[in-house]
Amino acid sequence: MNAMSPTPSKAYDLNFARWVYENVDGGDRMALCMQCGTCSGSCPIGTQMDHGPRKLFMMIRAGMKDAVLSSNTLWNCVSCYNCVVRCPRQVPVTYILHDLAHVAVREGYAQAKESDNARFAKAFWWSAAKYGRTDERLVTAKYYFSFGVGEGIKRGMANQKIAMGMVKTKRMHLGMPHKVKNTGELHAILAKAAEMEAKKHGAK
Amino acid sequence: MSETTSRSRTIMVVGGGIAGITAAVEAAEAGHDVVLIEKSPSLGGRVAQMNRYFPKLCHPTCGLEINFQRIKKSKRISVFTFSEVSAVKGGPGGYTVTVKTSPRHVKANCTACGDCAKVATSEVSNAFNYGMDSVKSAYLPHVMAFPMRYVVDPSVVGTPEGEAIKAACPVGAVDLEQKDESFDLEVGAVVWATGWRPYPAANLTAYRWTDIPDVITNVEMERLASVDGPTKGKIVRPSNGEAPKRVALIQCAGSRDLNHLAYCSRICCLASMKHAAYVREQLADATVDVYYIDLRAHDKLESFLNRLKRDPQVNFVKSKPARIEKSEAGGPVVCGENTLTREVYAEPYDLVVLATGMQASLAAEGQPSFAADFDDYGFVFAEGDSIAAGVASGPLDVSMSVQSATAAACRAIRAVTA
């Protein structure tokens, strides 16, 4: 079986559930989901998800691959782990959502590029991977300017007061970005991880 | 099989609930000597604590009364209350069972006149009502107690109150000198009828049974609805004593949950239908919402479920509530996702009843190694030499427990006569 996706070209794919069970982190336990709704009911931002985890899992079973991978549920999860703690079948809901978000990125879904949370996640990862630390200014700037130069300046100006307040209370610093001692080693580790990931999912 | 010379034909039944009582009377009426061991002051177990049985909503006192009569009439049954098994040695046909008894402080000549309770001044938590109220420290376990004998709580022994209780007894039945005792019995077979306990609601932290007074369990609901319960049969909100207008029944509270009881407790769905019926019977204006994953009306009991489904004031919501929150007024707010409409709800209620599941008593007490083989969930694995009756073998309702107990009696008889 193609480890990346059984049939990447199809919007609606009856093998999608099996593929998720076998390839997505925590997917094997998703097979035990009994649709009780504890996850979606536990979610602190459940009202802001288009589907919520329970319905998303049912959609996976129904083979609605495009709808699942374009869902904002993957991106709006805040990793509070309420659902994971309460799930009566011990399904690691958070892991599944995050790994599905990875799949959406790999397969180039629009939601994975354009949604606010996807943009922010990308900016966050950029800083973490480059410096081994997240720098508040750089993450914020990267996120704002992902919408374009004009929009980036506009958003930056709008939040100037908050930024100054943060600097005053030493929640944000000026000067060189924070970084780990040996970024070279970090980059080597991440390169190796990326290589292993690519091998697992088929180079793309 | 051991040598036949030392074989005993006596059958021991551990646990005096409906299953133990049934196994004991069936074996005795078939001509065998039976020793019935009960941990609490009275026989009857969980059934005595029920208000009604489903589906016909008849009173358990009726069924118990018949069985108590059968025990009284039989010369072959010895009943030991306040007793527990502490060790079992030997094998089929020749067991030596060590029984530990704790003191009742009241002798067999008690006439249940109640004079002791009149002079008692202190009160103790009422275990029969699951601690929802208290009783005098000299008390009758409940109105249908068998044996019909008072109990003097150990807390008054050595106090002036204890002496007053002793002096008040017109027949001199109060004995404050009684101590814990232990003795051995030779029996040919042991039937485990140790039953169940309600799964501790305090473990279900998201449902806040411990800090919201109007969140109660299904067994507490039984006591609320019983005429001999803490409210004399009135279904009220524990917080303020008023009749509830909106009631929520939450299914699978602890059952079908790998973090609690992994199995379906089988009876809770029907028990909750019974609770819906109690509410509708007493409170004409009240509405009941039943929160469920799926409704499991086993056997022939679907008609009872359908009866409640026809009631416009009983609504069914397909959802396992995620949590219960406390409103500003201190009442429960049930939160979750309606899985049919995908709506995330937060509904305030006057009273919430958690359908807590059945946990095997022996498992809850740490599965004594001498007892029997246990399955993964702590129920007795009734195969080979291991004999179990009623809920000790798995979640059952009353009628199924009785069937299971009769089967256990047959197996015990075969074991001692083989």
C-alpha cells in the first residue's frame, strides 16, 4: 500500500478509514470510537469547530477524505487534552487531529495553507526549528506578514500598544533572538527526523 | 477429587442478597444443609434497597418476604449476619472456611420493640440509605430486616449512652461485651453470591457528584423514591427539598469506559427508565431528559422502554455528556455534544441522576485469592470448581440473578453429592 495515501486523487475514498487506522498517529485506537460525543462535548472551543472530533471520525469512516482534510477541526485544536482524558475508549484524539493536519499539509490542502491557525503553526515551527526557541517578535511578525506586506504592517500597527506593554513587563525582548546553544546540532537532528519521516511516508 | 471419607455435604453460600438467598433456599429445599454468610446486619442485599423492580414496577419487599418465609420454615439453613469469609482451604468436597464475625451487640432474643432506639441520643450514618441520612446509634437496619433484630453501633460501647441503651432493653438482649470472632466451618461446596456495589461516583470527577448536591446516583434515586427512604418516598432536590421540574438521567456513568468499568453494566438503561417512570408518576409537570450512547433494553424489556418513549415529557438525547458544571445558583448544568444534531449544549437541570454501573464486590475489595477465579473485570469466572450466583458472576437484573442462583444451587448440589 502507498503509505502516503491510498488514492490521493480521489475526493471521496472508501479506503480512507483503513488508511487512517494504519498510518495516522493514534489511528489504530480510533477504530474503537463509539461515537458517544464526549470529545466534542469536552472541547473548550467545540462551538468554533466546523465538525468536531466525533463527527470528523465518522466522516473518516464514511471516506470523506477531502472534507476531513479541509476541516478547521484539525487546526482549531488547542491541545488541552480534555477529550483524551475523558474518552471512554482511550482514543488519543489530539494526536490524531495533529497528524491529520500533517497529512493535510503534505497533500497541499488550502485550509492547511490559508487558515489562521495553520499560518501561525507554520510561523511557530519556523522559529522553533531555526533557533530551538520561539521568539515572540519573530513568530508574530512571520505570522502577520504571511498575509502580505500591507496586511502585516496593518496588523503590527494595530497591536503596537500590546507589544510595548509586553516589552515594559519583560514579556517580550528587544535585541537578538533567543536561541539554543548549538543550533547546528538541532538542525542536524531535525534534518534526520525529516529524512525518516520522508522515508516513512514516501518522498514527496 | 479428594478421598470420600472426609467429604462434607454442607453447602456454604457467601452473600445474602437475592442470589444468595435463592441459592440457599433452593439447595435447602432439595435436602442439603446450607450455611448462609452475610456481611451486613440483614439479608436482602441491594434488592432490599430498591424501590421497585422493572418492568412491572412491583415492590421488592414482596419477593423478599416470600424468600424470608422459606428461610424461616427451613430447618437446614443457618444464617450468619455480620460475617465475612477470611480464608478458604481445601478443595471440592472438603473445604475449611474461616468465617470472621463482627459484633451486633444485640442477642437473638431481641423482640424489635425499639426501646433501645428511644434512649439512644447519638446518630450514625445510615448505610441502608447510602449515607443520605442518619439513624440512631441503636437501630433496625430497615423495616424489612431479616433477622428482625436491632443493631447497636460500636461507637456507643463503653459510653454512658451505651449503658442507657442496655438498661432500656426489656428482655436484656443488648450485649456490649461482644467482640470480633473467628471460626472454621467444614463444607463441601462454596457458592459465591457476593454481588455488587455501585461504581463510586466520586471517581467520575467530570460529573461532580461530590460537590453539586443535586447530582445523585441511580441507587440514591431508588432510596429517594422509597417510602422508607430519607424523604419518605418524595423525589426532591437534595439541595433545597423542592420538587424538581427538569430531571436529567445520564447513562453509562462509569460503564463502557476504559477509565472506569470497561463493560456494559446491562441493567442501568432499564433502571433509568424506571426512574423516569418514578418522576412522571409523582411530578405531573416534570420533564425528563435521558442522555445515552445507545439504549440497551435487554431480553423482553423493550416494551418498557417503548412505553417511556411514547411519553412526550420524556426526551431522549443521544450523547454522553462530557461534564457537569455548577450554575451560579449552585445547580447542575449538563454539557456535551448532541451527536445527532452536532449541537454543543449546556442545559441546566434541577436534578441529575448518574446511572452508575455495577462493580463486583469481591473485585472492589481486592479479589481475595482464596475466593475463586476472576475474569478481567473482577467477576467470578464460574467454571470447573468455581461456583457463582447472581451479580458475582456478571451484571444481571433481579430475575436473571434468581435464575443464575438456581443454576448455582444445582451445581453445588452436584459437587457435594458427586
